[in-house]
Amino acid sequence: MPSLTSPYILPIILLLGSNVFMTFAWYGHLNYTSKPLWMAVMTSWGIALAEYWLAVPANRIGYQVYSAAELKTMQEVITFAVFSVFSVFFLKQAITVNHLIGFAFIAAGAFFVFRA
């Protein structure tokens, strides 16, 4: 069984973390629309810096064992999963059947990208 520092596992963990930061950077300000836009942009930019500190190493490490297309596919699937949780718990917006259907199409695309 691969360890958490394996180039097969570590990129997934790092991409998960980077997507949490990026989701907050892009959408977290929506709960604070009374704040000036410049403040939202600057705060988001600061949060995105932390995201890059996780995403870049994830891709550099992962590229040892995954193709660029596989890394991008992982990132997209993780993004949708993280955003779904964020949407429900932070933005208080429900996930609909259409969202689930869209996720199923993304998962089907991931299947074909990773198919040998």
C-alpha cells in the first residue's frame, strides 16, 4: 500500500487542499457582499497564493506518475467535490439533481481519461 508521501497519493492530497483554498478565494466573498470589491479581490488574491503553494507541488510531484491530462482531470473532479460541500455548508445552497447529473458526466469523462 502506497504511503501518503507517494507520488501516487500526495498529489491528490495536495490538490484537495489547494481546491479548498481556491474555492474560498473564488466564492467565499459571496457571503460578504457588503464589503468593498477591492477588499474581496485582495483577500481572494492572498488566499489564492496559498492555493498555488499546494497546486504547483501537486502537479510537479504527480507528473512523475500521472500525465498532465490525468492531473487536470483529478483537479476538476476534486474541484467539483470540494465546491459541492462548500456550496451546501458555506453558501447554504442545495445540490440539485442537475448538479448530480453534471457530476456524473464529469466522472464519466474521468473514467475515459484514466482508462488504459
